[in-house]
Amino acid sequence: MSLSPMSPAKTLLLARRSLSSRPWARESSGTTVDRLCTHMRMSVMLGRHNYVSQDIIQRIMIEYFDFDVQFVMNITDIDDKIITGARKSYFFETYAAEHCVVNVDLLDDIEAALQYAATELGLVEGLEALGEGKWDGMDPKVVPRAKELLAGLVALRERRTKLQSSGDVKGDASSIFSLVQEPLSLWLNEQLSETVTDPSVYRSHPSARVPRLLRHCRGTRAIASCWRREKVDCRPRPTSALLPTSRSSSDFALWKASKPGEPAWPSPWGPGRPGWHIECSAMASAIFGAQMDIHSGGIDLEFPHHDNELAQSEALHGCESWVNYFLHTGHLHTEGQKMSKSLKNFTTIKAVLRTWTPRQLRIAFLMRLCSESMEFNDGVLVEARSIESVLTNFFATVKAYGLEYQGHPESAPAPHDPDEKALIEDLRQARLLVRAVLCDSFNTPSAMQHILALVGKANVYLSRGRDSLDVLLIESVAKWVMSMMRTFGLVEAVEEVGWGTSDVSGSQKKREALVAPVLRELSEFRDAVRLATKTNSSTQDILALCDKMVASVH
């Protein structure tokens, strides 16, 4: 991210959790850059924490601090896992299309695939261990995959029994393929990986960008051997305390020789492809050049990925510090364990949104520091819903009083009493406190607590009743709270108090316009009945007020 302050009076303090020690140049007129490394499928909940947290931070910088932000997201597409995944998908789809009939050959292949997958999982006894269901003492990371293999093994045995009694079973292959896709594609890739010669298999890898990566590699290749030998004198300061612990020279690979069956491009070092780290370095340098203010990403990318990017880019540009600050987001946890694809304990965004609303999900993230891990459970959901309910009720109450005030502008209250002066001071203090915590590493949990505390004090004031309220004062409190909700992305860009609506037709506003006169009539009726009660009016007078109210709303 690159930042340009719209007002030199603004100050922002970032905690020094970064790999860089260079201060933020507040007087710079350049655009500050925020760059996000992402290596996660966006449909998976694992990356949602990172994406939403970065969006919140970006909104705060733009809408609250008035920075001019240039935000760039890198998406890697020549990664080892992506290449392997493309091949596995290609092999499986081809194999399934060619084997639509269940026969002995197909079942033999599936059994071989299950056996290979069991071996890859480290199950010494292979399929026998699966058959006996020996989960005790097994690595927790292995258990979910082992259970998947067991399901495939059960299906395999059922098909063998059925085949022996009825011969080939046409049209039945798809059901067993759905149970053994992962082990079968893994086995096919092991058998056939070197046979891929059609570049379209890797259709997601645009070759047009590779020459740029090659130029970046040429500019940084001298740094590779220097860092591998752990000679930190190649730069004024090592970027990370983790640097000397590198155990493999491949941690800092710039260019990889392509194996048979992998995409390859010509280079001075022979046919190959960019290493994962150089791909991100080249993309960021192409846009931001020799310096950016903020680089963000998951905490799992801190080493070796972000250290690699620094080593490569600072060697190329000859700069002291390519990144001023790193913002690393924490992991999501469930039942005390990190949410992980390998543990099979993750969920998809689609599944989460069946229970949570987008606003509740964002509130849950706001109530945790982006740098901290977050336990994702029902308790978090209950807290988010409770906060949403408090704000919803507050906005509804203020809006109702505002509609009443529009019908009685002459009923403006007298000069502020002590309670109102106290609320004015509470609003002023809340503004200062929220600003202070947002300046301190975007501390949204503390900001939300200060906002909710102000809402609580405003609710106490509202309990006095309409007759003794300064509606304009309470509306000013609600409007500031609304402005912060817009900054955090919890509400649309609307001016009125309330959550607003995504209905672009304006039907919600039309409904409110229709209801407002009725609400005013009811408010007048209530006030009249209160007055009649206080003045000991007769029952007939009160019934007359009722008749008048009924006639007016009809």
C-alpha cells in the first residue's frame, strides 16, 4: 500500500511488528501502497479473515484518515501446488471420461490408488490399517484423509461384490469416482506427470508475464548465494531474526528448472519457471517500484515468503528498505486448532453465510485485532449478533424520535441541562478515544468498545422520555456512530440513521415516507392521552381522542 496524507496534521502509529525498521515518511507526497499477498481460494473461509481485515484497514485509511491509498492484490499462478492441482484435475477428468463402466481394470486402478495414497499418508500397514479403523495414536492431520480413504475402500469392496454377481455395471462409475477422486488423481499424477505436453493444461498460467519475471531474476540472482551462506552483511540489517535459521537453499529459489510435465519458459539458465517468491516480487515492483509503505498478508507468509521478497527486491532496487511496514493477519481457529485444509476442519464462505449475515461476520472480525488468531465458534456469533442488536435498537429509537421531531419542530428543548452537557462531553471523548486507538495499529476492538459505551450512555439519556429529550443532540450522537459504521463497512453509504438498504429502487424510503405520518399521529395521540391523564380529564375526553386518532389514520 502506498499512502499520501491529505492533511499533514494527521498522525498514524503502526506497531513495530514488521520486518522493517524504517519510519513512515509522513511528509511524503507519493501515494502509499498496500499490497496483499494471497495464496488462498476465495471460496474458503480460511482466507476470509485476511480479506475482510485488509478491507477494514483500507476503509479506515481512506474514509477516516483521508489517505490516498493505492491497493494492489497479487494472485500467484505458477505455484507448485497450483501446477500439481492443474495436472491432477486434468488426469482425473480424462480418466473419468474414458472409464464410464465399472469393471475389474477400473477397480484394480482404484485399489492401487488407495494403496498409494495410504502409503503417502505414512500408514505403514497401508489399506489394512484403514480396514481396521486404527485411529488411536494417529497424527490428527492424517485422520481426516484416512477416513476419506476408508470410505473409498468400503465403496471399492461393495463394487467388487456387485461386479462378481452381475458383471460390468454400466453407468455406475460416477458414484465411486465421487468417493475416490483425490486418491485417484494423486495416483494418476504420480504415474503420468511427465507425459503432459499440452500447455493448455496450465491454462491459468499467462506466459506473457514470464519475461518480466526473468528480468527481475537477473537483477536479483546475486543475492541468492549471499543469503544461502547466511552472510547478512549483504545489506545494512538482516530483515528477520528467522533468517539464520533457514535450513534449505531452496527456500530462496529464484528460478526453478522445470521437470518433465511442468510449464517451462526459456531463460539464461535453461528451460524453467519462476519461483513462487520472485513472482510476487516482480508483480509488486512493476507497480510500486523501489518502495512501498505497507505490505500485508497472512502470518504464515512471514517466512520464508516475505523475507524472500525483501531480499530479492532490495537487491534489485539497491534500496535499504523496500517495505516500511508489514501487517500480518492471524489465523482462524476452530475447537482450539488452526483452521486448515490439511486438517479438513475448514468451512466455506457459502456455508458460513447460511448462519451468519455478512454484517455479523464483519462485526466478529472488528472485535478482534487483525494480527491475532481468532477462535471461530458459536460464542463469536452470539457476541456479533448481540452487538448488532444493540446498534439496531439504538438507531431505530433515534430514528423514531427524529420523525416525531420533524412533526413538532416548535417543541425544541430548552438550553442543555447537566445530563445533556454530560452526553456532549461523552461524544467528544468518544471521538478522541476512537481516533487514538485507530492510530495505534488500527485497534478496531477498542474502537468498537468506545462506540458501544457511548451508545449505552445515549440509551440512558433516551430513557428520560420524549418530552425531555434534545432530539438534535441524540441525532448528532447517532450520526457519528453511523459514520463509524460506514467506515468499518457495516452499512451502506447512506446519510440517514439506520443500516440502510441495498434496494436501489428506493422502495424502503417510500415505505418510510408512508409510515412517517402514521407514526406522527400516534405520537400526538400518545402525548394527548398523557396530558389528559395528568389533568384528570374525563373518560369521554380520552375516548374522543381515540376516535380522532382512528379517523386520522383512515
